[in-house]
Amino acid sequence: MADTGALDLGFDPAALKARYLEERDKRVRKDGNEQYVNVAGQFAHYLEDPYTERVERAPVKDHVEVAVIGGGFGGMLAAARLRKAGFNDIRMIETGGAFGGTWYWNRYPGAACDIESYIYLPLLEETGFMPKEKYTKAPEILAHSKRIAERFNLFDRALLSTGVTGMKWNEKKKAWTIE
Ligand SMILES: Cc1cc2nc3c(=O)[nH]c(=O)nc-3n(C[C@H](O)[C@H](O)[C@H](O)COP(=O)(O)OP(=O)(O)OC[C@H]3O[C@@H](n4cnc5c(N)ncnc54)[C@H](O)[C@@H]3O)c2cc1C
């Protein structure tokens, strides 16, 4: 019997899903995480932040409603959307000394996005920013990250130059303890 859903859509979702899975399987390696180089020994310096001097501070011990770990586009977007939804008690925690994630860490000459800026850069309308180029360069993307952080007040209570080393769920308090 014909699948009416497929007829309505003009394609067969099950067949399309199978095709995507087939392509995915070609790319998934058997060695999984073993394929990656451990960032230790001669590579350990890659864990250091060459852009921002780390200033020692006393440990912070308090409670926030939302903690976002990672200040790249993913974390910033989540926090910005939460702010728009009315959440105010938000804390960003980021290993790097500033927001931007990928664009904070990658500063080699010529680095740029390879998807059109107008599609790739988040929150353009909300920040009123128009990228200068079709494939905008890394410094402009880093600057846009700062713009997002300022527009959505993400610096407020943020812990920068701060890496999360562990998280434990406290069932009694219904809260995460973040280390
Ligand atoms: C040169 C270049 C060009 C690219 N171009 C494109 C493009 O055109 N289109 C596209 O879609 N993608 C592109 N990408 C991919 C890019 O990485 C993603 O688009 C996006 O920026 C990833 O955002 P993210 O928030 O998921 O991760 P990230 O940007 O990696 O952010 C994660 C953040 O979490 C922080 N973090 C990690 N662990 C911890 C911890 N334990 N404690 C505290 N903080 C932590 C990291 O320091 C980092 O800042 C490009 C990447 C590069 C390098």
C-alpha cells in the first residue's frame, strides 16, 4: 500500500533517513575517541590561553538558576534565548578569557567562516550588525561574539578563564554542583 505521508511530502522520509545513515556510517570510525591525540606532553601547551592573562581569584561558591558551560556560539545562543525568555539568573563559565569559543581560540591568518556570514553569524538582527563580507574573517566574528555578550548581558556574573572540571547532580537539592 502506498505511504500517503510520503506522497504528501514528495519524498520518502524513511528512504532519506536510511541514505543519511548510510553516509554517516561511512564516516564513523571504529576507533572512536581513540582516533584523537591526547592533549598532553608536547601538545599540553594547547591547553593554555595565549590571549588572556589568567588572574587568580578566590573560589566562587553560590547558586544560580542557569549555568552555561562554554562561551562559544552554542552557549551564547542558549543564554541569549534564555534571557529573551525571561531568565535573568544566568552564569556563563568559559575556559577562555573571553566569549567566542572557536573564534576566540582560532586566530591564524586568513581564518574565516565558510558558510555565508549572513546565515552563519547568530543574532544579527538582535544586535543590529551587518557582516562586512560574504565569508567574514575570524576577527570580525570574535568581535561579534563580544557584541552578543554585551547585548545579552552575558558578562554579568560570568566566570571567564574558568574551566569546569566536574559536575555532580544532587537529587535532594535538585541541583547540579559544578566544580
Ligand atoms: C576556521 C573555522 C571556520 C569555521 N567555519 C564554520 C562555518 O562557516 N560554519 C559552521 O557552521 N561552522 C564553522 N566552524 C565550526 C565552529 O566551531 C562552529 O560553527 C561553532 O563556532 C561551534 O560553537 P560551539 O559553541 O558549539 O563550540 P565552541 O566554539 O568550541 O565553544 C565551546 C566553548 O566551550 C569552552 N569549554 C569547553 N570545555 C569547557 C569546560 N570544561 N569548562 C569551561 N569551558 C569549556 C571552550 O573553551 C569553548 O570556548 C568553523 C570553525 C573554524 C575553526
